[in-house]
Amino acid sequence: MPEELFKTVSSSRVSQVIVDQIRLLLKEERLKPGDRLPSERELCVHFGVSRVTVREALRILEASGLVEIRVGARGGAFVTTPDARQVGEGLATLLSLSPLTAAEVTEARLVVELGIVPLIVERATQEDLDDLRAMCDEHAEALERGEYTMELSADFHTRVAACTHNAAIKMLVESFHGPLLMSLRQAQTVEPQMGLLGSKEHRDFVEAVAARDLDAATATMNAHLQRTASRVKDEHAEGGPATG
Amino acid sequence: MPEELFKTVSSSRVSQVIVDQIRLLLKEERLKPGDRLPSERELCVHFGVSRVTVREALRILEASGLVEIRVGARGGAFVTTPDARQVGEGLATLLSLSPLTAAEVTEARLVVELGIVPLIVERATQEDLDDLRAMCDEHAEALERGEYTMELSADFHTRVAACTHNAAIKMLVESFHGPLLMSLRQAQTVEPQMGLLGSKEHRDFVEAVAARDLDAATATMNAHLQRTASRVKDEHAEGGPATG
DNA sequence: AATGGTTTAAGGTCATACCAAAATACCAGG
DNA sequence: CCTGGTATTTTGGTATGACCTTAAACCATT
């Protein structure tokens, strides 16, 4: 008897079938961001399954970042507008568990952030430059108040990436900064002179971009990132931060 | 009754708390890949919650690619070994739904794959070169048989990325190729002359790397990627591929 | 020893009930 | 009429307890 007659009755899990169906609706844009799915109880009768099963499907969709669930009247599952933060989070969890070393991630970051400098020099608008300069000013003030954190630095780099006017690249850089902030908390409180130097390098970079000076911009960014990279490498080579 | 004096806005969802706890165990490596979590019923009593809640937590962990669930005796939730494929999948689902254009993704890919050329030229071992040459030979044969696919090309680029000996970068490139193959299926069947040209460029690149000629390698890869990029752009600018 | 049924551990699903939160409806007091 | 508090309703969150399906291990028959 030819076995091809029997199609392997896959998907032994009903909840997964529901997930697939809703995914399909999303892909075909019959469900658009902001739309609200029927309530759990309605979905039950619609799919002819119990509420538990529907809820499991919703959990999966939620964990995939495809829907957001709100409670209360007029609550329910709402299709989310996909953004980089979710990708970054998912990437962060896996990064934090994968055998990747901080040095590797840092090097990858270096490749990306250096590689986009030409695009930035070419495409940065006046508004971009204004934003970046304003950021530098703010950071300088924060630095004086002793409130300069890695997070501010990360914001700067993200804003720089946005100057490429390429959402994929922006997403990529954001994804890198999320995990790095999470895993490299040891560098959270930036030593004053370090922050001062980094802040100055940020400003130099902005001005190089403003002058459309690719070589200067690349050199500045390179020095800036290399310094960060070497610090990361040092701290990890010495068996971890003193903070244990 | 004290009852958790400082219980911040902690998500109000018990299943999420369980997820966080298990995540923590993973992060602290108290749970390693291959380990089996207690059965659902055991987890119930352990956490003092119902089975529904435990199951939702497991669904989330499963959707996040952190555990794999097997049914039957000796079944249960097993910690998975994290790999790039999962990152790529998660990225792919979001990419396919995000407002990213193919052109943006392609440009990002271009930045990364060009940016790593210096690392490759510097670090490629003899084994790397042997592998790449073997790949080129195989692809040439496949081309003659008319079996040259985008997937083979993607394999080549992934192998090239592996020459950086940086797992993060390899993962990054893989993640790009996964979604691209999924979403840009229009270029699935490569026209013979296209494949021939691409294949030749691959070989040229390998030899440039073998000669440790950074400029030649960069130029070759740049031309190769630019050609692909422009093709993607064209096909999307013209309102979709003719193949439908 | 090989085959085939039986037990058993585990996840998958169902049904019902109740709780908690959020939006709305409603009503009393100014 | 407006304001503000209360009740109601909608909807997700959780708890129980039962039953089914799967898959491995165990056992009995041939």
C-alpha cells in the first residue's frame, strides 16, 4: 500500500493550528495592526475549541510579538505594530543564553556601526544633525551632574543609526544595544573621564558628519568604538567584573 | 500581613512570573540545554499554581525558543540548545510583517557582509579556504545541472561569514539570509546567466581572500552584492515580480 | 527472539466556575 | 446641567477536575 496516500496528520496541537490561522490572516493583511481579535469566548465558539486552547494560542502569538493582550471591557488581543524593540528583546534573550561572548557581539556591533558611517555622511539631514547636537548638549549637562549613563550613550548611537533612514539598520543597532546594556551592566556607571572622552568623541563625530567628511567621521567612530571594545575585552579577560 | 512589601508592578500575570523565574535559571546556567524541567503537574505544586498557568508559561518559553516540549512518557519540557536558526525564524516572522522594505533589508545586509570582509581576509584559515573552494566546485556542478538555487548562494555567504570566526556575525548573516529566502522567493530559480555570474564572483572572492588581497576581495564582494541589491530594488519598484 | 498488547507517565484538551480589572452606564448630589 | 461616585458588564486571569492522546517501557504470548 503506497504510504503517500496518508498525509501525515501533523499539527497534533490544536492551539498551534489556531496560531497558524491567525498568522495567515496577518500575513494576508486581513488583520492589520491595531485591529482587535474577537474575545476569547468568541474565538472558542468560532474555532470550536475550549477557552484554554484559545488562550494558549494567544500566549504564543503574544510571545511572538504579534498581538498585545489587554484586560477589561473592550480588552482583548490587539494586533501590534511590529517594531524593533520586540526583535531586540527576542534577540536579547537568545543572546544572553547563547555561547556568544561579549567580545563577539561587540565586534559585530563595530562592523555594523562602522559600516553605516558612509550612509550617514551621505544621508544625514539638517534635522538629524540638529537632533544629534541637542543630544550632545544634553549629555554634557548630564555628565556635569554625574548622571551620564551607558543608556544615554546607547541612545546616541541609535539616533546616529537612524540617520541612515533605513529602518532595518536602525532596528539592527537597537537590537545590539539592548542586549549589550543588559549583559554588560558592569559599565553602567561611567567613570567621569571616560564619559567625558566618549561625549567628546560623540560631538566630534557629529561635526564630521555635518562637514560631510567621511574619513574624519569614520576615524572618529572607529576610535570611539575600538575604545569601548577594548574595555569590554579587558573586563572579560580578567575573569569578570569585581562586582561579581 | 506583610505580603511582599515591594511588589512592583510585576506584570500581574502569574504565568509571566514563572517564565521569568525559569528564564533566570537558564541565565544562571542552573538549567542547561538538554535538561528536562519537572513535569507540568510537578511544577504546579512547586509554584503553587494551577496547571493552566504552568502550561501558559511553558507555551511562552516554547514560543521564545527556550524549551522544546515532548509528549508521552519521558516527555516534558527540555531546554533547547540556542542556535541562530531560531533567532532567524523569530526575525523572519517580524520582518515579514514589519514595514521594512526588501531594499532596506538588502542594504543592511550589504553593510554587514561588506564590513566583515577585512576580518575574513585577515582570519580565514586554510580549512576555510578549502571549504569555500569545494563549495564553489559543487555550485558549478549544480549550475550545470540547472539546480543552482538561491539557497546554495545563501549557504556560500553564510560560510563566508563563518570565516570571521565570530559566532555573532555568523548568526547575523544567517538571520539575514533566512528571512530573505522566505520573503524574496521571487529570485528562487536563478536564471542561468545570473547564476553563472554570481558563481564566478563567488570564486573570485575566495581567491582574493586566499591572496589576502583586501581591496580585491572588497571590490568583488561589493560588486556582487550591489548587483543583487539592484535586482531586488528593481523587482520591487516595478510592482512585484513577473512570476507572481 | 520477535511480535503485540498493556501499563504508565506525560502532555493536550475540555468544561465550569470564580476572580480581577477596565470601560461603561447609571444615579445621586451639587 | 454638571460632577463624581457606584453598579454593571465585558473581558482576560486563574483554579479544579476530568478525560483523551501519545510514547515509552514493560510483559506475555507465540
